[in-house]
Amino acid sequence: MLTLFRWLSHWPLWLLHALGGALGWLGYVLSPTYRRRFDANAQQASVNKALSRPAVAEAGRLLTELPYLWMRPHSTPLGARVSWDGDALITAAHAQGRGIVFLTPHMGSFEVTAQGYAERFSNDHGPITVLYRPARKAWLRELVDTSRGRPGLATAPATLAGVRQMIRALRRGEAVGLLPDQVPPDDMGVWAPFFGRPAYTMTLAARLAQQTGAVLLLAWGERLPRGRGWIVHLAPFNEALAEGACAQAESAAAVNRAMEAVIRRRPQQYLWGYDRYKTPRRVIATESGERADVNKKD
């Protein structure tokens, strides 16, 4: 698989996106389960087919652009392929000496938001640390571990150690990135409405901001047509985070509302096939204090 990724990383971006669009539709046509979930999630959000159907091809492009994003030479920056909308919010947060928590839904190219920040801001403000869930399959773990890291970009596993790593980064005034519409493991989230239906939602974003004084920003990378690159859009998180006995549930609901607003801006690029409403995986604490997936099979 590494060999295939290296080969594809040399393809022009427009060709990778063309291949991805075809593969996206192939998966939609050939998988009834995926197709039902895709359509049901879009319908749950009251997004009509004219707006959701383009996301079928975009899901494929999300996959086929990964070889370029992960495995191009470190000497080849994204550069002019990435433009910015709202980057003054980043400058303002750093001017205050505060860390930044980027909240990015499964939308557009979420890899680009982190890499774009790393290229533009890490020299002056330190790396961005991105939370990720270690892959279950050994071959995929090897691929991610050997190719995802970039200059100015650090990764933190979705474990207690990874959370501590992110807290330390924020207290240094650095940035971290989360996908808050990703279903967290059991006991690491709460049930909160997402497009009107209960979804298990991480509480980490609010806790990081409250414990470190970091700024919450909404971010997503819009994929431009014909391989022309991406636009990283940024917006403020305008709701106050709740405190007290019901704080976690109320803050999670606020984060979900923010994600809904972002998704409604460009539903053509949201990953509607993601199983957002699934029951979380069960985990147990190990002797080292980490959390292990008891359903893991590899």
C-alpha cells in the first residue's frame, strides 16, 4: 500500500480528483449500506439531493488526494494551492498569546486545514497538533505513521496521553485541531442533538478551551474544482460554553450547532456517508492509564 501511495503521490492533483470522483460514485452505487446511510444522513439534515449528490464524488476525492497530501516531498509546499478566508482570526488569537482549538467537521479537505496552518504559521507560533484515532488495521497504521507527519504538524493519539499532549501545546500558545463530529469512544462523550437526532459527541473541545483559555475557531478546507487547490475558511465560535452540572451536554450541543452551521454553508462537500449516529466503541483503561478498544480485532 505504501508503494501505491508513493506512485499516486506523483500524479497531478486534477487527475487524482478525477479518479476520486469516479471512485466515489462507484462506492455509492455498489454499496447499498453506504448509499442508505448517505441518503438518510442528508435527509436528516433536510438537505435535498441537488445539494447532497455532489458530495458522493467529493468523498472519493477526499481519499484520492491523500497520497499527494501525505507523501509529496517535504520540500514541496502547498504554497499557492491554499488560499485563506478569515485568517485574521488566527493572527488576533496569537497576538493575545492564546492557543487555538480548530474545530473542523468531516467536510472538504480536513487534512489541508492542518497542513496549511503548519506551512503558514508554525515558524512563528509553533506546530499544530492534530488529534487522530490510530487505525485498527496494521497496514493502515503503518501508512499513517510513516506518511502523515509534516514539518510544523504533530499528531496526538485519541488517548489520555494524547489529550495531555494537546493541553501542553495550548498552554504554550500553540494550535490544535479536532474533528468534533467524529464519534468518540465510550465514556469520552455525551449524547447531544446533531441535525435534530441524538449523536454521541466528544466533550474534549470545550474542556480544552476551558482548561487552557484557548480560542475556539471553526475551520474547513473547501476543495476547488479541476485540481486548483483549496480555500481554508475560518469563522469564530460565537456561543458561550456552559458551566455547572449540565455543562458537558450543553457545550457538546453548542459545538454540534456550530458544526451544523458550517456544514450548511457547503453541504456539497460534507461526508454524508460517515456513520455519525453510531453507538460508540467500548473502551477499557490499561495498566499504563491509556484506553484500549475492547472491540478491536487486530
